[in-house]
Amino acid sequence: MLSKAVILAAGRGTRMQALTDQVPKPMLEVGGRPLLARVVDTLRQAGLADLLIVTGYRAEQVESYFSGETGIAFRRQHVRDGTARAALLARDFVGPDDFLLTYGDILTEPAVYRALAERLPGGEAVLAVKYVDDPAPGAAVYTVGDRVTRILEKPPPGTSTTHWNSAGIYCFRPSLFEHLPAVPLSPRNEYELTDAIRLLLEA
């Protein structure tokens, strides 16, 4: 069973507009507690006790909230230039171990984390997906059976022939870090984690 998890929580959440002027998106409250606190709790319930949170926008709010908690480390993404660069900051934390990666604003159940971890021995990565009408706002995931064949970040609306959208929860082997430095700059002027997964597929 995995014991390490990386949580990407560096972004502002610009689509939230004024809600994130003073508070980073993962620290917005749901039911009186920050989203990120709920993510941390759920990971721990799934047996993932060694956590790294990648911070960026208003990093001090995240780091202050979790300061003093055992099993939580931080890395700051000083230049917020994409999720691939954010994930790369976890390289020394991960070391030779397999790990789970998720975002600080995605809520799920502990069973989802456990199910992904159980599937990892079958490949280099396991992706959670969700069914949507059009994956244009996210990442379109193409599959044959349960095997991923292609992933495309924010395809033009109406062009996808898949209904699977990346759910933003992954399990990786440390081989991911061989590909993260090679990720090209995307049309959105960011280094995308989805392109690292594409490079994994090509390899």
C-alpha cells in the first residue's frame, strides 16, 4: 500500500473570481472547514500518512493552517507555470517510492484512493476518470478497455470523441520524474501534467 501523497495546491483558482482574491481556492471552506483540510483527512483515512503540499498563491495561509501537523511537508512553487512544474517539486520527497498525486480542491472517498493504489502494479500510472458530456474544460482521456491510450488537456469544445475526463487523482511510479523536465510549454503557456502522462504513454 502507498504511504506517500502529493497535493498540488499552488493555484489561485481564477475561475472562482472574487472568492479567491484573498484566499487560495483549496482554503475555501465547505461545511466550515477548508477543502484542503478535508482532502488531507481523507488521504489519512486511506492510509496515506506522509504528505507533501505544493503551495504557491498565498502560500502562507496554507502553511500556517497546517503548521505543526505531523506528516506534512511543503514545497513552494514560486513561479506558477503549470502543474508539471508543481509536481516536479515533489521529486526529492517521493524518492524511489510510488505515490498518489491529487489536487487540493478535489473531494472524494478514501475507497477511491485505495482502489487506485491497488491497480498501480499493473502499469506506470493509474488515472481516475469521470463521465462527462464534453471534457473540454478538463482533460479528455481516451481508452481501450481500461487502458489509457491518449490524454489531451482542454480540447476545443465539441471535438472530443470520448466522454472520459480526468478526475485529477493519480497514482504514479517515480518514473514520472524522468518525463516531467521534458514537458513542453503548452498553448496555454503552462507546463501541463497531462503532457507528462502523454510522454509516459509514448515511452
